[in-house]
Amino acid sequence: MIKLIVDKKDQGIRLDQYLFQKNPDYSRSYFSHLIKNKLVIVNDSVKKASYRIETGDKIKFDLIEKQALGPIEAENIPLDVIFENKDVVVVNKQAGLVVHPATGNHSGTLVNALAYNFPRIKDAVIEKGSKLSESRPGLVHRLDKDTSGILIVAKNTKAMISLSKQIKDRKVKKKYWAICGDWPKTEKGRLVNYLGRDSRNRKSYTEVGKEKGREAISNFRVINYFTTKTGEKVSLIEFDIETGRTHQIRTQAKIAGFPVLGDTVYNSKKSLTVSRRLGIERQMLHAKKLSIILPGRDKQQHFEAPPPADFSNTLAKLNLAD
């Protein structure tokens, strides 16, 4: 979700024109489409494209492709189901699988697979009639395409509301494993950053400061230290995240000086070299543990997903080298 606050210098500009000026990679008609489909919120209400913005207006919207909006087609894509009941399904998502339709991925996603394996999940939407909600039924959180691991999905609207509230209130515990280039300066630590889109690359995130960014908090501990055959330092790190910002762990790990190996966006020359030597083909990030209260229960339930073969094989290579 992108959030903007209107400056005095922009007062009086049409809403669609203002959004176009702030996001020149998209057309004015694109934003008119978002506004028409009620995907742009101004001061907690819907406005027309012709609305003249005022100083202090708070605008919220998501950048989503037109073709990615609307009902989902069911596709027979295999899923690794860890747990299922009448309200939720917990899956171990494979790396390379996009979670929901977006730019360049209109099919072949986790949502398409869910629609096939659990047909009634199409009705698990919070906003009936919203094309955005209908394009992401059951989803209460996401994983990046090349991040593997545990993900919980709601099978009905009631469950979706329950799970979403827990995530919003930071009552859900998520732990990730990452194979990182270099060793952190301390065995344990806490990373706090204010992340926002990188002005040089709108698809990536970076530290932008407290006034412009969203707070991202991750706690980490080193599980194991390694040294490669050529002398590079590598570490297996567990991240316990308190917030769920886009690309959070990947961004913070790079900023802290120990980027996730295999990451093609958030990296260093050293991490790229080590990744190549180890034959790593995707970011070594795995969502390993999830703790949440299931609908109708009063205690947290814990789920765990073992790392996939490529992750385990990389650790095996490092153990042999160490």
C-alpha cells in the first residue's frame, strides 16, 4: 500500500493528474482506472478522478495491473499442504511460485492453485464487489516469488477477517531462515529501519528516513557461521520479524552488511561472487515457522516447514567446506 500526503504546492491538482506526476512510470489513464474501481482512497473515502486535491489530503493506493484485477481462474498446480481445516489452509510454498496475479504474472500463481484445489476459497474476500479483493481471495500475507516456505490462507471471509486482524495487531509470530553473505557483528541483534521505494528503482526498497518511510523491525540470531573453501564468510541466520514490510528481511540484511545469498536485487559484489561460486540460483530465504490463533481457537497454533532441497544442499556444501 502506497501512502501520500499532499503538499501545499500541489493543492488544486486533479487527483488522477497528481498520481500520474508522482508515478511517471504509469499513465494518467491507468490511475483513472484505479480511481474508477475504487482502489484509491482519499481521507478514508472514495473520490472521482476530477477531485481537486487539498493540502494535507491523505491518499492510499496500490499499483496493480488492470489485467490482474477480477475473478481468478482455477489452475491445476500442485500444492504442499501442511494443514487444513474448514477455515484455513497452510501451505509450504515452493520457490519460484508467485503468490497472486500481478505485472507479468496473470496466471500460474498460488491463488490460481488455491482456486483449483479449494474452489470455495474464491468467496473468501473482505470487500465484496472489489476487483482487487476478488483477485486475491483468502490472502492475508504474502511471500516473494523466490522465497520459499510457510503461508496461511483463509478459506472464508470470517477467517480472513480474524487472521488479518492478528497480523495487523502484530500478534502473529513469523520466523525465517536465511543464508547470508558475511557474518553479523553480533550473534544477536535488532534491525530497525524506515523503508520506502528507492527513487532510483521503483521496484526495490531502501532506507528513506522516519518522515517518508514505514517502520520495519526484525530481530535476528546467528544459527551457524561458515567459511567457504575460498575464505568467504557465510552465516545461517534466523529472522524473527515484528513487522511485515515488502522485501523487509532482504532490504534490512543488505543495509546491515550481510545480504541474503542469491538475491539479485539486494546484494553486494561479495555476496554475488559467493552466490555464483556456490551455484545458488535464487535468494536463500525460507519462511520456516508461523504461530497464529486459528479461528474458533484460543491458543496459538505453531506450524513449521522444512527448507527445500536447494536450501539444504547449500548448507551441506558449506558444512563440507567449513
